[in-house]
Amino acid sequence: MKSKREKARASSAWKVEISSSAEKKFHKLGQKVQTRIFESLRELAALNDPGTHGDVRPLVGELRGFLRLRVGEYRIIFSLLTQERIIAVVNIAPRGQVY
């Protein structure tokens, strides 16, 4: 039987969906970087409000409406679909190539 805390965490969890282009880039990365990104996304998805994570910042200009998650030298560009509770990852790239 799940505790109230586990039920609350399960109901507040976000689902991570990765675009096909971001997934291709992810698979080209080394195993160590893949693991760090995977763990960071899992941590983000467990939050009630992923936008409040310390390594998340809103983007401006052409990318307004998107957020970025910093994982070492890599940046993960995503959007929050709040109604569906989905973190939609659209790009994963080194800092200098992502913006």
C-alpha cells in the first residue's frame, strides 16, 4: 500500500517526451553525459513545478516560451505542457550550439 506522500508524488509527476531530433542527438552523446542528462530530466519530472528548478531558465527572443535546463556544458531546451503535465524536450546540445 502506498503512503500519502508516495501517492502525492506519483500524481504530481510529469512525463518527459523527447522529439525525434533531440533523441538522435542524445544517442550520439557519451554514456556519462547521457546518464547525467537522464538523471536531470528524471529529477525535473519529479518536481511539482519543473520551472522552479535551480538550473532552469526561461528563454527570450526567438525561443520565447521555451525553457532551458543546464546539465554541465549541455543545454536541454524544452517546453512545459501544463494541462497534460508533459515536459516536451525539443533540443539537446552543447551550450555554444543550442541557441
